[in-house]
Amino acid sequence: MRRRSTGTRRLATLLASALGVGLLGLAVPATTATAADAPPRPIVTGWGYFGSATSASTRAAVANADLMPEVSPFWYVAQDLVSPTVNEARPCPACSPYAANKAAVLTALRDAGVKVLPSITDGMTTKTTPLQMAQVLDDPTRRAALVSSIVALVQANDYDGIDLDFEGFAFYDAVTTWDTTRPDWVTFIGQLSAALHARGKLLSVTTPPIYTDNRTQTSGTKWNDGYWVYDWAGIADKVDRLRIMAYDYSVSGGPIAPLPWVERIVQHAVSVVPSGKVQIGVPAYGRNATVKVNGVSKVVGTCPTNTPANYRDTLSFTAAAAGTAIPSADYISDTINRSAAVRTWSETNAEWQFTYQVRYKGTTSGGAATSCLVYRTGWYDNAASALARAKLVEKYRLRGIAQWNLDGAAPAQWSSLRDYARTLAPSATKVGVYVPSTTTYGTTATVAARATSDGVAVQGARAVLYARTAGTSTWSLVTSATTGSDGRVALQHKVTASTQYKVNVAGAWDRNTGTASDSTSVRTAITLDLSALGVQSGKTVTANVALKPWIKGQTVKRQVLVGSTWTTVATAAADRYGKATFRWAPTTKGKTYQYRIYAVGSGSVRGAYAYFAIKVG
């Protein structure tokens, strides 16, 4: 990809779109949906400025929450070389921060069930001040400060995670520095990931594309090795999302994101990163540029003095704005003639292209009549383009697409994306769990589970057993195993308290994660120490009773079987070590007495019995 000559690609796109440049967007038929009531697979996310609760990005996320489980507002920037911190971003030095209305935006998004992972850019790095972020990451103290600042931001706002958009390494730092920055980047991502995951938060990382692991790219070569400084393989096990900037293949007069190029990026990504983490970037904009011949704008004739200064400029516009005609706002309307634009859909690139000419009429500086003809062309991505790229989700089993940006997305895309996502909706994973209702203290309970999906046994899935004791709210990981060919798995746990169990069976691309639970009550464990099992008439028998768990004051009864009825003949209270003692002297010579010790249930602990017989000689 080409290096940018001014600003970041995202801010430049937004500001250019404010010029009001638009094109007629032609529709391409969407794919046929499955049953209308089928839930869509949530395959869309994206960035946006989310400037208010009624901004285009907020409205798009709320209205399409079934497709969009998470979004990334462009709210923050990492700054301050000496003491790295994260501050609220501003579209210009005198402007209000993008996050000025974030409370209302957060309420709207959360009410819709949309997770929020704000984006942080590396705003300290510019073309005139390269390597600043690279230097921060190379310094353990400053790197730790940046990690702490990001984690504090997430916790203070209860965000669901964070998205890093550090582009300075790629577009401002020299390629010769990448070998040094690359391991520092991996270390930083590892430290940030560990800190966020310890708090139950997600880490998303946005990077430009990488095409191979050869690491031999020369500066600015699109189809060489890409921006390998970001080391996808090195961060694959640390990130929850890898979002790839699969756009800006051309920034002046060419396709924005030609589909073969995008697919090549995806192919490499899924070879080094789990496909379920990959979100492929999708543009929602276009560019209108002069036709170039040997790098020079194609202009025939001598242009008059009143030709507007920007007549050779490349103009950006949003997919949402590509719905009227080529506008005249950037030209002097009474001094030009404009040919009708010729628009074509490129099947190869999955983008729209248009061409037209503009003739400027007027006079030279000497007053002579003159005119010139300027040849212009453009490319743009709209609803049809988004759908074409979304189809890579199924082909490569990706997490989804990430759109830059939601503020400019074509309204028509949502219905076609939803129809397509319905065809990808994963099946449910049904889990059945069984554990004995009561388990004796200190013994092992077997938690049996079986998983099915669409009536078929789920084989080879990871089943994880969690447990929490009665009266607590925290789940603890116990063990895991893999389901067999019949979808069954047996998981074991030593029981020391009444326990609720939960079994999670991991989902796959074509089915959701399944969960089910069951519980067991702990039963008192009784250990008996008898002085004898046979005695002479009138001699004393001693029964020492030990109970677990230890419950001071637990009632213990000695019972004898009279006919068919157990009759209590003595009662004791366990001491703090769960111990009690009974002494008695049976008298009927030649009789065998049937006894039992009954430990009465206490609190969440169930009662239990221990049986024995004494023969009197």
C-alpha cells in the first residue's frame, strides 16, 4: 500500500466526505435469504466517530444490533512520549473531543446489546516525528505505563475491551526499523492482552495487510510481503480480534480494495491466525481523481484563469453519499460543461468505476478565450461491494467484516448483509448434563454430558467443567475433556460441598457454544470405630463417630431396629471436629441387634446413615 502524504487515512477520509461529493450508486441483486425468521450470524463490526446518540454510526449500530455484536468508536489517541497516556481524540485542535457525548452513545449501544471496544490511535507519531511509538514500546518502563493507561481507561468506563489502531510503524517509520519494532510490538500486545484478559476484557488489534512471512518488502510495494512489522503469527494467541485494513489499495484513480487482493490477504491471515479471530476490513467510500498518464493528470488544452484550484485534486466521498449524481459543488458551475458519467460494475474487483470529462471555459491571463478538458475517473464501494467481501466470511470461516466507516455506510447494505448472514446462522449446540443428586463428602462425582447439534452427536468438541459451591457466585474451572463419537463425555470432581456444575461445549463455525448445568448436594461422610461387633450380655459397646464435613453441633442419633421401625435410643452433638461417642450395654443373650448411626442434615449438607450389627453372646 502507498504511504500517505498527509494525515491518517481515516481522518482524511472523513473530512473529505464532508465535501458532499457523491455518485449514483447502482444496486446489484442480493443473495436469496433463507427463512425470514432465521437469526443472522453476527458478522459485522466497524469503526465510526459515534459523535452523538443520533449520529449515523450510532443509529446504524443500534438498528443492526443483530448483525453487529460490537463496534469501535474512534474516541482515543495515545500521546505523550515521556509519560505515555491515552487521551480523548479531537478532529481538530480547537474541536470538541469525539467522545464528548459518549455517555449517551454508550447508553444507546448497551441498551441495544452492542459491545463497545473503542479505538486508540498512535497520535504521537507523524510523518515529521516518526518512531515515537516505537521508542515507547522499546522502553520497558514507558511500555508498562502505556499498558496501565489503557487498562485504566477500559476499567474506568467499563468498556468491553479496546481496539488498537497503531499505524505509525507502517506509514511513518522506515522499513529498516521494523526488525527492532516487531518483537517490542509482540511483547506489548502480550502484556496488554494479559492485563485485559485478567479483567475479562477483549483485545482487538487493527493493522495494515501482510501477504507473506518472508519479511523482504521494499518500501511501498503493494504485492510484496506487506507490513510484517505487525507480526500476525506472534500476536495470534494474544488477541481476540485481528482486524485487517484491506482497503486503500489505490488512493488516486484505481480500485479501493480489489477483491483478488483482499482474498490474498485473507489467505495469509488464516494461515497464521485462527480464522475465527479475523475480521476483514471493508471500505464504505470512494475516490474521484483525475486520469493519470505517466503519473500526470490528463488535461487537454489550456485551462482558463478561473479554473478552480482543486480541479486536479482527488476527492473522497462516502458510500452513503454515492446516491445522487456527480456533484458540482467543487467546481464553478457556470464555467464548465460536464459529460455524462459512464459507470460500470467490475466483477473482478467487486467495485463500481466511473469516468467522465469536465471542460472549463474562460480566458487566459492575457484575456484570450480558452478552454481545457480534464479527464476524471473514480472507484467506489457500496452495498454490493460490502456483500461481495462478506462472502469471504463463509469461504474462510472468518469472524466477519469490519467496516471503515459506519458513518458513511450505504443504507442499502444492511438488508443484503442480513439476508446473507441468515444463510450463515450457526446451529444451536444442545447439551445435556447429569450428576447424582447427592454425593458423599470426599468422594468423586462423575458429571456426565452429551452434546448434539441438529440431532447429530457433536464429536471431538472440547467440553469444560466449571463448579461453584452453594452460596457463592464464582465459577471455578475444574477440568476438560473431548466429546466422543456419541457426543458423550465424563468429567470428574471431588465433592467437598454442595456444588452446582456447568458444562460448556465449545462451538464451531457452524454451531454455537452450548451450556447446561446440574447440581449435587453433599452428603455427610460417616466413619465408625466400634469397640467390638460381638459382646457378652451386659458388657459395654463403644461407637466412636467421625463426620465430615466438620459441623460443630451437628445432631447424631443412634437408632436400633425394632420390628420394621428404626427407633432413636440416644442422641449426641458433634464437636467442632465432627466427632461424637456412644456407649451402651446390650443385654439379651443370643440376640443380634441391628443398629444405625444417623447424622442429621445441617444447612446445605444432607444427612447420612451408617449401619452395623452387634451379636450378644
